[in-house]
Amino acid sequence: MIWCHIRQSFSWLLLLGALVLLFLFGMGRFATPPAAAMITQQEESTNQMLYQSRQTLKDRNGMSWQAIAFKRIRPNGAVTLNLRLVGFPGEVELEHPHLLAIATSMGQTFTAVDVSQEIDTGTPTSPNIGQYNLQPILPQLSDVVPVQLSLPTTDGSVVALDISPEAIQEWHTVATQS
């Protein structure tokens, strides 16, 4: 009789465990899938391609920024990989030329050269836009570790932008396009 009671209790525990496992596995089916990288490709001119990834970020003061990682392949085969950071016009003026400081959550620090003068808009560069050479730094950034970008401004303050590992993954994807 005692064995029947133990066997019945064990059966109930086994059934309960199976139901919990089914519930947990079933939840994964209805979870929102991770966002796919949105890499755009554009032929700018004959044999000149542009690949880019865009993210909207907020700085520590709640201001919106656009981060655009882009790779340009010119007709002569020259390749550039840059990061353009765009703040809201009239709200911020970036110091130019000035290095972009990049710090990982693991304590590594890097700097990217300011290439804002290369922005080809036909007009003088807007003070709310900065462009930086990402090519030598990106291979050193892990796509599982967040980073923080620090941008000096003309008023002496520093804008801090947190970059997620997912954004860095997109930047790596842009870099591998051909």
C-alpha cells in the first residue's frame, strides 16, 4: 500500500514536471524574435556601392542621435568604413576635429579619427554631425560587449552614447559586405 502511494505521488510529480517543461518550451514559440539587422545597399554611381546600418540612440540627457555605420566601395576599389553621428540641429555642436573616444564595458579604450571634413554634402559640415573612421577599430570591438562613445562639444561638455552589442553586430555585418 505504501508503494502504491509513493508511485502515485511520483507519477504526479513527473506529470507536473512535464507540464512545466512544456509550458517553458512553449513560451519560446510566442516570444518576440530578435530584430533582424537592417543593412541597406545602394549603388551611388557606376561601380560605387554604399552599405549602411542606422540606429536611433538617446544620450544621457535624453536627446536623440542617429548612428550610421557605413561602408563605401569606390570604383577604384578604395574602401572606407565610417561612423556618422548626428545630433539634433541647434541642440549640440560637436568639437571638430576631435577624436571619438570608445570605451568597452571590459575596460578597453580606443579612439577613432575625426573625418568629418570628408562629408560630401556640397555645404559646410553641420556642427551637430560628426564622422569617424571606424575601419581600424571595428575589428577590435566584440559584438557581445557594449561600448560607450564620448563626443566632446564646443561648450566643453561631453556627449555619452551607449552602443548595444546588437548595434555592433550590425556594424560588423556592414564591414563584411562586398
